[in-house]
Amino acid sequence: MGDQPKLPLFDDNPTSLDLLGFGGVVDAVVRVLNSGGLDPVTIGVQSGWGGGKSTLLRLIEDRLQDEGHLLVVKVDPWEFDDNQDVRGTLIALVLNALQEAVQAEDSTVPKDRVDEMVTKLNDLRRRIAWGRVAKVLITSAAAMTPDIPALVDALTPAPPGEDKGADKPQSMAGFREDFAALMKMDMGFARVVVLVDDLDRCLPASAVSTLEAIKLFLSVKKMAFVLAADESLVRASINLHLGDLSQGEFADRYTEKIVQVPMSLPRLSQQDAEAYVALLLADQQSSMSGEQSKAMIERARVRRRAGEAPYAVDDPDGAPGPTSEHQRLASVISRGLSADKWQTPRAVKRFLNNLAIREHIADEAGAHLPLDVLVKMYLLELRHLKEFKALAALETDKRTDLLRRWEEWAHGEKGAVMPTEVTEATQPWAANEPRLAGRGGEIDRYLSIAATLLSDVTFGGAMDSEQRKTVEKLLSKADTVRRAAVQDVLGTIPENQDVIVGALAQSLPVQEDARFAFSSLTELAAGSERVAPEVEALLQRPALMQKVKAQWVPMFRKLPTVLKALAEADGLDEAVTKAAKTNLDAVEKIRREG
């Protein structure tokens, strides 16, 4: 395998190539948009972190461009998240797109009708607080009308007490009715489709303003919206905006009133993940033309629909596609990731990028590793960090013996039992190819590489919606909610515990009131001998110790090592240091008397 191709690096941008088999979802969305039965309509496409939402919108946009009777407008509220009037900016972008369409050279609208429509559009613009959205529109990549600067000047609200006149902004009262009247006019297209991306990245107030713009002002006949977002994050934004995180019923009803057609992007199955990796590698490592890439993807689509796994294979007629090496590597990676809740397109790309970095470092150090060995060892480091550290701490001969016993047990060989050094959860990993027993030199080289890198244990913070809900509960102000969430976490699998502990630790630096995160971490450590060392190490980081306040110190009595670190650390608030010493003395006294 000395001449094996080097792994490429993959960007995180949406693509117009359907590597994920989203064609069925795209078909369903386009069918709804072309149906006259729902008018207006809002389609909500639900998917978690990195699930391919932006790529789906790109695919929908490309498909709709072929539908001559539809006007497509793509907006990203996250781009103007810090603007004072997100609602007004979104409405203005839609109005500007309408004006550009009717004034286009290929527009079929008669000139006198165009002038009438522009007048109505300008009347609608007067309802918007232009002084707050002008800067965003001028610098936006969205299409601008030629006289925007003049409009901005003309539509800036008059000072208090000054006559507004006919040319100054009016209130938003009646906007919906006037917009509906405009949309009844023949503009040369049957429907306007607004694709809304990154709603779940917005600040709570911006997310709610976007939904308000859609529901209260723009949702009229001939208008359609496609919202691609993580529904749980949008609901959390609504609750946070209302100042009540603990009650989600209102948020559920709020989104249900807006979204008439909910859909979900499927999570990657093992077969889908295998095809995705193989197609990514083939597309990046070959000199295929655009048409050849599309043909390769079409062959995978046909096999997927027929249920013929693996979906991405080399073409029997010799057309460019995944090589046997691509397919073998994709199979190893997909089997290693198949049990993970983190299995999303973005997580797969990040895994491949981290793998490519390790491969590069190994090559530069002269420690050339077979890719399948590199993959399997990195999966162990990523998914079973405790066992990885235990393996790394052994001498070479003991390491070889553990791997032999581990893999014999995983493969169900006669007389083999689970080694005491590992857990049941590692069985799928140990059963995956290649076998590592007898590869002592290669494993030593990997461990020397891993020692120079910090393993991204949570795939860059990749959590599914259930894990995010659990973290929200662990950060709740209500003691009963936090305690129940702690028990739920303690009863789940180790991988899930590691993700949630990591997420809590990552949230600490940005928490205005960090006591709830500290409290939950402390309770998790107190309830699990496995979790405790990791939590104790996290809480002794200087940046996190700086977040501790003196009145919170008593909660750390369950973690004397943390108390000791607080008592001895330099640069902390004097009250914190004093409280830590007092509580540490109390813990020692109880221990002696006990």
C-alpha cells in the first residue's frame, strides 16, 4: 500500500452534486411547490447539525431554476443577524427580488404594468424602517434595484414632529393586504419560492423575527417558503426569546402554525455513509468532468433505489468512478461510524479531514501507515478514548496481547472472553477490519502521531437533537430538571456521556451564569467513576476555574481534587481561593473523623 493515494481535504460548503441521495426529498418538495392545493405554503425541512440542509436547498434551487414559472429567492437571515430589523431586511430582500424580476430584460410584463408594479413595491417599501436595514441591503449579495440609494434617502423616517408626507415610511398596518393585492397581478411567474437557510444559527430574536416576517406579512397567495433548520434549535430560540426555557408547548404550537408541510432529511445509514465516502474520494481524487461526476452519482442513485449495496461501485463499462481502494476504505470507515449518533455528512467530512492531517503528519515523520490501520486506530481514539488511553499506556508486548484477546472476543472465537480492560461497547470497533494484533510497529507509530494532536472527541461539537435537549436540561435553572437530566445521562452509553460532558465544558466559557453547568458536571462526576476523571481534568483548566465564584465553591466538595486546584491556583479571585481552602479543610476533617 506504499503507493496508496493521499487523502484530500474537504470543504464544508453546500454542493450541487447529490452525493447523499437527497433526490427523493427534492422531488417531494418540488411536487408540493407545484401543487395548487396549498397556497400559500411553508415547508419545513428538519435535520440536525451537519445533516445536509444547505446542500438540499442548493439542490432544490437548481431544480427550480428549470421550472420557468417559478421565481426563486434565497435568503440567509444569519448574514444579517446583527441588524436591528431582521424582519424588515427579509421583507425588503423579497421586494427587491420581485422588482428585479419584473424589470428584467426577458420579462413578459408590459412596460405600463411594470411601472404600476414598481409603484406598488415602493409603496410597500415605505412601511419598512429603512434607516435600520439600508446598510445591510447595500452591502448584501442580494440583487439590488438601480435606484436603491435614492430609495434609502427617500424612505428614511422623518424626525419626530415633522410631516411625514406621502414619501415617508408609513406603519406596517395593512402591509399584508397590499402585498396580497400586488401578488394577484400577473408578474410573469406563477409563484415565488423563498428558500430560507441557517435559521437555526440565528440569535433567538432574529429567528423569531424571520418567522414573524413570513407568517404575518409575506404568507399570501402565490408565496411559498422552504425553511431548512434544526427544529429543536428553532423551538429553543422561541422559548429563549419569550424568556421561558422550561416550557416548550408554546414553541411547538408556534412552529406548527407556520409550517404546513414538515419533512425530515434521513440520517445516513451505513450503506449511505459508505457510498458518500466513496463518492467524495472518487470526485476529489480523479480528473472527472462535471458530466462524468453526474453520471457516477446517477449510477449510485439507481443502485440505491434498487437496494443494491454497495451503492457506489466502479462502472463495468469503464466509466470513471470509485476505485477498489476507495470502496475498501469507504467500507472500513462506514462500519466504524455506523453505530454513532454523530453520523452526518459534516461529521464524515470532519473525520476524513482529521484523518488526512494524521496521514500527512505520519508521512512527514517517515512513519508511513496503511490507511486502513490509520482509520481503525483513529476510530478507537475518537469513539473509545478511555480504552485508547489504556492501550497507549501499555508496553508493546502487553499491547499486542490485549489486542489479540480483544479481537478474538470481538470475532466470537471459541473460548475467547471480553478483556477486563475494555467495555462491551468496543465490540463493533474490534471486529472491524483490519486486525491490529501483530502490527505492533504500526501501532507504535500511530501513537507517536496521536500524542502530538488533540483528538476531536465530539466531532467538532456534533450533537443530535436529543443530546442538545439533554444539555439544555442540564443548564436549566430548575434543580429538579437538572437532577433528572443527570440521571438520564448516567444511564446512557459511555459515548453519549462523553459527548454531553464535552458540550457542557465547551458551554462554560460563554455562560453568563455558569453555576448550572458547574453543578451538572459535578453531579455527573459524583455519579460515575468513569466520568469523574474527565470532569476533574476539565474543571482544573485555568480558563474554567476563572469562571468560578466564591458562593459556588461548596458544590465542589464532591470533587476534592478540584477544590485543591482552586485553592492553589494563581490569579483567581481572593474570595474564591479562600472559599476553596475553607471547604477543602472541611472535607479533610470529615474524612479524618469518618
